[in-house]
Amino acid sequence: MCGIAGSAWLNDGRSLNEAVLQKMTDAIRHRGPDDAGTYFSQNFGGANAALGFRRLSIIDLEGGHQPLSNEDGTVWIAFNGEIYNYRELRPGLEARGHRFSTHTDTEVIVHLYEEYGADCVDHLRGMFAFAIWDNNQRRLLLARDRLGQKPLFYRHDPDRLLFASELKALLQVSDAPRELDPQSVDLYLAYQYVPDPHCILKGYNKLPPAHRAVWQDGHLTIDRYWRPGYAEPTETNLPPEEWRERLREKLTDAVRLRMRSDVPLGAFLSGGIDSTIIAGLMQSLSEQPIHTFSIGFPVKEFDETSYAREAAARLGTNHHEYIVEPSAIDLLPKIIWHYDEPFSDSSAIPTMYLSEVTRREVTVALSGDGGDELFAGYDRYQAVKLAGRLDVLPGWMRKVFGWDLWQKIPSSGEQRSLPRRIKRFAAALGQSPELRYLRWIGIFDRDMRDSLFSKEFAAQLDHTVTDRVLLRAYEECPDRDFLTRTTCADVLTYLPFDILKKVDIASMAYSLEARSPFLDHHVVELAARMPIDLKMQGGRGKVILTETFADLLPESIQTRKKMGFGVPLAPWFRAELKELLIDSLLGETARARGIFNAKAVQRLIDEHMQKQWDHSYRLWNLLCFEHWCRRFLDSSS
């Protein structure tokens, strides 16, 4: 687990020198505090490259220095991630004559590249973002893992390509511009993150999950090398017990591979179904009690420690529990700096606290990320299923029904009205199923964004670009039931762009490696082929998980209501965050940007303060954006 940075160029005037590369890797030192290294090619008069590296030592602690090369120094790599099947791959490469000088997983990638070129990614089982410079071909290969666990930013100019694990590293290059991309602002307000391949700064991009890029002679070619398999026909005749047997086998193997480490490791344990299963499988594969970690809050509705404690007792783990008082004021600057782009998933706050306390004991932690998307665990999937029953009605009847229900739901008095999600459910019934789902999960819907942006800023936007992010994901699964298509869309968007980014950045801020067995691509492909009625029955999701791993799950955890990993934003904005909110969003600095209509912002704040509506997530979205602007646009550093 590390950080990488570098460049490839044609013109010597665009070359990257040692001092600049050092600044780039220094900016991501938190990703790899244990070691550093650089490589510069020396092709006089031709294409050249520079690779920079920061290391968090996990495998082969003494021999894993990077950048690393093949035997004759013609192929060089800078690699971030873990290849879990490297031990299985190595004998076959040695049989073909490849000689190894280390025991790292990194060196396996180099020799796979010699054998298969860019198709080396097809053989890898793990999480990764890497850059390979082929000196003979004068070609740079960039690649990112299938689910997007490891990040990779790049900037492609006519005669130069810059790349790095984090955007802040690219901004260390003196002539790298910082210009806001308006379309990405629209995307951010809709989704609470900037989805790949977009970037908040104009001229920069993120390499999407399951993609690779080849730079040669100044040209950049990008292609996708893997799909999760939702478009494949499901095996409907397979009995449930066979599905459960396959799931147990695949997930157990994924956990076993992710327990390979030369440093201490443990598991995040929230007391939910997913994290308890992962911790339970780890414990079953370990001769000693594994370390598990949870955090709790003084506010009861956000505290899960009793469930985590019960799970740890059932499994026999060495459990570590910490009670923290979350503070958005204290963590906001750190969140803004580490996440590089505006990012307003407020669960980043507790995730950072959890990563910090976990790193005190271990260097690697396994998590349950991916279980909700793969096995229909979110409560909103119940709304998708319910709304689907209405889709058999003609469009005009759906619109009438939706409008009639909307009219009957009270709109004032936060405590007296029905929950916000029910109101949004009713309002969206007249839309297509895909756009209806976008309205439910979005922070600001299209109408709200139209009223929020200034006329001058709105004139630069194309809302269809924002809609297409989700609609394109739905197209990956055209022939399955709509609930399966929705989980597919979340696997391709919400999971990598929000959940995995949140965990990667929060964990790496404290030099902690987070591994996710549910995201093993063998597990993902199995879940993609699985019939939806094995995952959701009645109003309950993740049925096959609870049935398959019932021996690991206390009864109370099997039947408990899902609790989000959240913080009390709504009361914060009416108390300790009120002054910061008003000064930030309505102050002269924000107004001068010309992005938002100040009256619309004022209305949001007033409605929230008067408890007419819970706008906490929208206000957090705007607050994070304004403070990102101050840190990355207004600051010269």
C-alpha cells in the first residue's frame, strides 16, 4: 500500500526533474511513510519517463523498494496496492525463465507485463493502481483495479502525461493550472462526489475502475478490461444450497488471501452483518484471536458498540472499542486536504476516527465494504422494489398517483411531517425508474440545482451529463429485473466513487491499509449472476448472507435494522456549526465566486434552522465545497 507519482514526456522542455518529483511524492507521504524512491529514464532525444514512489511496508519489508525493474532494467514499475495471488502466480513465471530478486507482489506484475503486456491485469487478483514504463517501447502503462479501490489521477497535455495517486501531487508541478470545472460542480452537488473520469479541476481526470491507459508517442489510449457480469444470464435452476456453498467457498478464499501480511492486521467490526462475517471468517482461519476495532459515539442513535461487542464475544476476537466525540469543526480541514476534491459523505468523519484508532494497533484492517451493494442491503432497495410494482401502470397513472400522494404529505414542521425519504419517494413516482432512483439518492435534484446556481454559472452546464453517469451504469445490465439493475448501478458508481474513495482516503491518511474481501472479483462475479430473490425476500435484504453465515452471526445482528455510519449533522448546524456555516456560505468570499444564488442558499439555511426541513446533507455538501475552494483554489500552496 503506497503512493505513486510521475510523468512521461516527448519534449525535454516538459521533463520532470528530481526536485519536482520529490515535491510530488512528499505531498502523498502519508500513503507511504516507510520508504521513498525515484526512477528516471535516459533516452536521449526520445520519449522519457520519471516514476516516484512512497512506500507503506506490508509484504517483504526489507526487499520491497520501488520503483522496481525486471532483470535487465528495461521495464520499471511504481505500484500502489496489494496483489493477493502473487504467490500462486510466481511459480509459473519462474518456469518461463523469469528471475526474481525480491519476495514482493510488485515484482510479479513486472514479469507478467513481460509475458502479456497490457493484458497482465487479467491475471491479477487484488487492488491496485500502477505505472509501468517500458523503456524499449518508450511506452507508459497505467492501470487501475476492477472495483476502483486504489485511486489514480492524471493530466494529459499534448507532449506530456502527469499521473499520481492523489490530485494534490499533480498540483506540485509549477505549470499545472487550477481552474474549476463547472460540469464537475454540477456532478458534485448531485451525487456528493465527483464521479470518474471527471475531476473538479479542468484538464485533469481520474482513470476509471477496471480501465488501463497506454501513453506512447504523445498519444493516450484508454480501454476497459473487465465488467462485473451483471449482463450475463443467471443460473436460475441452481438450488439455493448450491449458491450458499459457492458463496461460502469464494468469500472464505477471499478472506484467506487478504490475511497475507508481514505486519499486524485486524478487522473493522461495526456489529453489522458484513463486518461480522468478515471478522468471523478471519477468526476461523486464525490460530490466535484476531484484533477487531469499533468506535462509539455518546449519541445513542449513532452508536453501534453494543452490537460490535456482542459480535466480538461470539467470535472470540481481541476487541478494541473506543468512544469518540466527533467534531466536524476539528476534522473539516483534514477532510478537505486529504480528499483532494469536494467530497461530502459525512461518514468520512467517523471513518477517519476509526482509521486513526485502528492504526495504533495494526497496519492492515479488513472491512465489510461491498456487502450492501452486492447483496441488496440498503433500505432504499425496498423502495425500488415497491415502486416497481407501480411501474406496470400507464405513465399518466403513475404521475397522477405520485402527485396525489405528494399533495397529501405535510411539508412543514420537521417533527410532525413524514420522513423526508417518503416524501421524495412520492414525488419521484412519475419519472422513469432510473431518473427516479437518481432523485432519491441525490443530494440536490435537478430543480434544486437550477435554483441554487447563479444564471451565469448555470449557463455553462449540461444536466444530461450529470444524469448520464447513473444512466450509463444502468445500461451495463439491460435484461435483468430493475432491482438487480439498480444494485449493478451502485456497484459501478456509488461503491467506487463514494464508499471506496471514502475508505481509501480515510485509512491512508493514517497510513493504514484497508482490504475488502467482498470486492474480490470472484465474489463480485458470483453475486452478479445470483438471482435477486436470493438476496431480497419480502422487505429484507442480504438474505443469502445471513443464511450462509448464520453460524457467525448472533441472532440480534441477523435481525437488527441497518444503521448508517453517521454523525448528527442536523443538530450540529443549529448549534456548534451554525456560525461557521453562515460565515462560510453567505460571506463575501463565497458570494464573490459567482457560483451560487445567495438568496437560495439563505433559504436552505433558514428552513433548516427553523426545522421546516432537514437540509443537513445539502448544507454539508455546500460547506465542504466552499472550504475546498479556499484550500485548493484560493491558496497558493
